[in-house]
Amino acid sequence: MKARPSVLVIDVGGTNIKVYLTGHDDARKFASGPRLTARRMVAGVKAITKDWKYDAVSIGYPGVVRKGRIAAEPVNMGRGWVGFSFSRAFRRPVRVVNDAVMQALGSYRGGTMLFLGLGTGLGTALIVNGHIVPMELGHFPYGKATIEDYLGTRGFASLGRSRWRKLVVEVVGEFVAAFLVDDVVLGGGNVKKLAELPKSCRAGANTNAFLGGIRLWEAERHAIDVPRGTSSRRSRS
């Protein structure tokens, strides 16, 4: 039987970069921010993982990823992510997915599962019988703006806690009816602002992102069809 690879999982966030290694209980992190480029992220990760050995790398990126490649620069960080060669920088095989996809992978139990990440915006992913369907449902028009404008941090601030909670329940109900899902997982930092979870939903956990990063390299064990590919060869940062 082929040995399980030791995977370095990187969860890229606008506030912190969190890293996890297969077999280690504790994550490590360092501050992110609006000036963080891909090159600086790699340097920061290498600095705090000098004593770690790993065979492969998984990256959860807060933006659009298509066929394993970053397709758009992040909103809340520096530039230079599109076209950056993470495989060359780490000298390891690298798989990049949207951060919501990585959390969804770690939360998946089978069937059709919808993941909604309630955070600064709205991260979304759908897994159908092991097949990942990355989505950007938060960009759909809703009311006078978009869904994530209402369900994200800005919406919470403008609507207030009570109205925001009611809207979450309403939108989740519409998604469940539209996609005929078996399971709904609510993740992200703003889940704790809900008094109770909407019907048929369960809460995710930030640590599921790390499990999802490991599953990217163990897909066959979990009957999951994950996106293949790495970032392109040339660095633009």
C-alpha cells in the first residue's frame, strides 16, 4: 500500500495565514494583511515551518480558482498571486483550491452537501456524490446588492444582529430548495453570531480546512473528485 503523504496545508486569510502539517495537533500562524503578496506568504510559511518536513502542499485561497490555478487577485491582500509558481517556490507538488472548497472537503460526509462560509463575504461550494462544484453564489444579485453584501460582515453591520439572522435563515432555505441538498454546513467566523442554526444545517469548524487540505492528496480514500493542477510557472510578484 502506498504511504500517505505528509501534507503542509496553508489556509490563506486576510487577517492570518494558518498552516498545519499532517500528524501535528497544533496549527501555526502569522499575520496577513493588505500588503501580503504570494511571495511574502511563501517566505512567511517557510520561516515558521523550518523544522517541518512535508511531501506536498495544499493551499486554500480566498478568491477564484479555476482548474487548480488562481484566476483573480485577492480583494484584501497584495497583488502577485495570479501566475505565481507555488510549486517552484516550495519545491514540492502543490494543489490550490478556493478556501471554501477546502473547508467543504474537510466537512464532507457524502451525498450532496452545500457549504456556506459566513465571513467577510460568503464562501460557497457544492459537493455532489464526491464531485466538487466550486461556486460564487455570493455574487448573485439580491435585493439592491448581492447575497454576500447582505450575509457578509457589511450586511451584519448594516442590518443588525436580528435582521441578519432572519436573512441567513431565509437565504439558506432558498438554497436548500434550489439545490435539493442532503446536507448544509455553515462555516466561517460569523456562524457564532447565530442564536441557532437554520433547520437541517450543521456547523463547520476552521480545522476542517486543514482536513480538507489533506484530503486533496487522499481523494481516492474518500471517493472525492478534486481539481488537479498547480499554479503556473512564472511569478508575477
